Amino acid sequence: MTFINSLYNGLKNATVDVRAAKIKFDNAHWVRAAIQGASQAIMSSSPSAMSTDAAYEKLTHLSPKADDPATSFACIAMMESGGFDLVPSQLGAVFALCSADSLYIASALIQDPASAALQWRHPHGKREKAMPQSSNKNKPGLHHDAGITRVRSNIGCAGMALMISPPNTMVHDYDLDD
């Protein structure tokens, strides 16, 4: 529940489907991914630097990470639908999610690229520089440490849509004579 609370605290005016109250989160794919991410963070830190209490705190107070938007998108999909249990590892190429009157967008896509960069996981496992979250910190609803921003809008179709870039973009080559 701390993960959901942390995520939705930064998503101004976001709502949760009432059916989400009946979900058993212990088997949700995004919960397992969040726990795995926290476990890896614990294992990667020096054993002498982290006490057992600090490790327990990390595991019991899970929070969304800016470099893992897939887990946040899977959580949002479950909360918005009241039951969709998407696998975060299959959402690596997703850059936005649309549901009802909300677009949830990877913050890296709508922030100033000239600012100090934050790490964002590329769908193919590479790590790329992406936009930071600092430029919108003072604007409510436009900044979130989880790397997801909610914009009140939609794409004009019912249901939920996961947005990805096309694998082969259709870009016309131009000559200087054109």
C-alpha cells in the first residue's frame, strides 16, 4: 500500500477504481517487481552500510522508482481498471498509459532535456540519459519522483491504452530540392 500511496500522492487528481479495494495485492505482478527491485537495491549496497532494520524498512516501505516506469504503469493499470494484472517486464516499451480522462506519461518525455539528466531504462535494457524531474517541482501535478506524470486528457477511445513507439517509423526522406 505504501507503493500505491507514494505513486498516487504525486499524481494530482488521479482516481482509483472502487473495484481495486477488493484486489489481493500479494500476487500482483507489479508488487513482486517492486519487491524484487527493492531487494536488488539492498543486495547492491554494501553489507556493512545497511543494517537489518534499514533493509526491512526498504522492503516494507516500497516506493516507485523513476528508473522503473514499467512497475508504476502496471500499478496504475490495476488501480484504474480494478483488476488488470500486467507484467512489468512486458511493459518496457510503454511510455504512456491512457485511461478514462487521464494520460499517465513517463515524465522523462515531457521535461526539459537541457536540465541535469536522470537515468531511464530503455526497453531493450540499455540505460539512456533522460530528462530530470527538477524543472516542474513547484507545479503541483506536473512533477513526480516515480517518473510518471498525470495529464488530464485522453486519446479519444474507450478503455485503457498502453502507448509505445512504432517499431519502424515512417519518415519521408527529403531532398534539398523538395
